[in-house]
Amino acid sequence: MDTSWHNSIDKVIHEPARLSMLACLYVVESADFVFLQRQTGLTGGNISSHMSKLEEAGYVKVEKTFVGKRPNTSFQLTEPGRKAMEVYCDRMKKVLGDLAG
Amino acid sequence: MDTSWHNSIDKVIHEPARLSMLACLYVVESADFVFLQRQTGLTGGNISSHMSKLEEAGYVKVEKTFVGKRPNTSFQLTEPGRKAMEVYCDRMKKVLGDLAG
DNA sequence: CCATTTAAGTTTGTATAGCAAACTATACTG
DNA sequence: CAGTATAGTTTGCTATACAAACTTAAATGG
């Protein structure tokens, strides 16, 4: 079994809170701030700071608009983000698969 | 899909370097310091500090002896450690499985 | 119409964590 | 005996996650 893969896993994605958000974005194509907050159970502060990191990484695109008179921030996965998720999932599945089949 | 599992994943195990070491211990039943170092590609300092954490968590048992005149430190998974690995793997597989089948 | 509360988000403060480099101690080797 | 290698720990720095405080603006209500 290979056990030297530890530096090949994407830490931006690996963080549970972010993986949770990304998992959500992976399936819905677009989600706004409040939806993600409700869905993941994360605090607003967490969503905000983690999203900054995901944006920096180029994994999500952020769009700020107004809905009625209230601000609305919506997120969606970029292509690189989707690709990175797939790579991450494949690698983790392989690691975990090796342990139990 | 459930996307609020982020706080139910065991961070002690989740850390890639430790997961790598644990994956190794999971299959070999007992491994010494140098073996783990070679196997995982981690530095001695990393093995040392991460193992301290795993020991604190009760996931590994540490045994210090001498082989010939040289010190030899060997590690093995405890039962709680093995159990925790299984729980971790199941949860992660579920998360990842939900994303791609 | 002013005061209060609620909502959406961001910034800040703190404690923790990971990693690499430096260090300790001991054993070989020439 | 001097120098190098081995086994392992400690230290110092940087980065990170999380919660709490803050900002801005809109709804509510007396």
C-alpha cells in the first residue's frame, strides 16, 4: 500500500467546513450565502472567511447583487474548482478504499 | 444530500500526515519509527509530534525499547484507534460517495 | 419619526496546529 | 579521538480555523 500521498491532497478542499460547502456547491450549481449557512450549519463568519479562501484558490466565483433592497451574495463552483473536487475525491477514495475495500 | 457533517469528522485522524501514518499502522499491526518515516516520507520531527498527538488521543500505543544498543520506538494501533479509523473511513466514504457515486 | 431589532456579511482576536530546522544523545568509523 | 550518522525531541515560525464583535442597512413598532 502507498502511504506517502499526504502531500498530494488539496488542503483547501480537505478542510471539513470547506468540503461541506463545496459538496453543496458541487450539486446545486449556485447557492447564496444564507442558503449555504442553513444547509451546512456554519456561522456567517465561517462562510465568509472560508469562501474568501475558496475564491483566492479560484475554486468559486462570487456574485454580489441585491434582491429587493437586501444584499445577496451567491456562489458557484468554477471549472477548476469542479476539477479539483474530482481529483480530491478520487485520491481520498483511493486512500480509504485501500483500507477496507 | 446532507452537508452539515463537518463537525462530526475526527480531526485527529483527518490530518493527512496522521492519516498516512494511521493507514500504515492499520494494516501492519506494528511499525517502528524509522519504518514509518521511510514509508510515509515524513520527517522525524513530524512523526514525533504527530505521534504524540495520536498517543494523547489514545489511538496508538508507543513502546520504547533498545535493539542492540540503539533506541527503537514502535507503534501500534489501539482498539479505540482502530475503531475510530473505521468510523472516520465510513463517514468520509459516505461524504465522497454522495458526490460521485 | 425615532428607537429597536433583525438580517447579511466582514473584520478581528485568540488559540491551536503543522512543519522545518535546530538540538540532544548515543553509536559507529576511520 | 575526531567526525559522521542515527534516533528521536524540542523549538520557533507561520498559517489557520473559529467565535465574537463589528458594520451597514432594512424592517418593525410605539
